[in-house]
Amino acid sequence: MAVRAPAAGERFPQSIRLRKRKDFLRVQDQGIKVSVDPLLALALKNSLNVTRLGITVSSKVGNAVLRNRIRRRLREIFRKRRHWLPEGLDLVLIATSRARTADFESLNRACLGLASRLKRHFP
């Protein structure tokens, strides 16, 4: 099976990633919390016109293989369904311990639920 490269609008470039600790802490301190099992989202309006994503998966969730699988799935969901989210947010997704048993579809549904709740807070 051949793997195709993502379309230009579906990529996950560095410009839409939260990468610095100070950015994560700013969202944690000043942002709002929205929860849909098995995810917790922290969101804060940014001065950009793009939504940026940061992902946190604690070692309490599982071993490195499992944590990386969850991260890959969340990145893929964000990459494919970025249009669900309001524009101009810094978003930190935190996987709870229940994410350990969640499949791709469960994470996808949780992200859809988070997106609808975030649209209420950030119209």
C-alpha cells in the first residue's frame, strides 16, 4: 500500500505547533479548560490567525510506545480536522489515563466534542 503525502492544507508545519515551555505554561495559567473524556483541552486566544497545537501525554498514561501512538493519533486528527476548531487559538491537548484504551475513533469523537465546546467559548 502506497503512502501519499498530505495535501498542502493538511500538513503539520512547525508554525502551527506549540513547542516552547513558556507557551505551554501561558496557556495553562491563562487559558480555559474544556474536558471530554479521555482528553482535556486548555485553550487561549492568540494574536495570530492560526490555531496552534501542543500535546501532552504523561508517563501515567503508559509506556513510551503507547504515549507516542496517542500523540500520533492526536496530531493526525488535528491535521485532518483543523477546520473544526476556532481560528486564532493556542490549544494544549492533555491525554488522561483513560486515553490508554481509546482507539482512533474514540479520540476523534472526543476532539469533535472539544471543538464544539471551544466554539462556544471562542465564537
